[in-house]
Amino acid sequence: KEGRAQEPRVMLVGHMDEIGFMVKLITKEGFLRFTPLGGWWDQVLLGHRVHVKTNKG
């Protein structure tokens, strides 16, 4: 955002400690198709436990 040169500017920066995904489809076989949120390496995901949370918890 542009502002006046005399006024200070503040930028807040953070990073994700957890890999995130959003389920976009559940196949008829029960598999999940997902969209990644944030950066991730597919090599790191192998063998990791996954928790799927719904709007009901």
C-alpha cells in the first residue's frame, strides 16, 4: 500500500510450521483429493500421519 514518505511502514511476516491441505474431492473409492496450502515437499509427506478435520471438528 502506498503511503506518505514521512510515515513509518510496518510489515508483518510469518511462516507456517505445519503443512496444510484442503480436501477438494472424496472419490467413490473413499480417497481424498486435496489442494496444498503453503509450500511442501512431496518426499517429506511419505509415511506421515494425517489428521482430517471437518467443520464439526
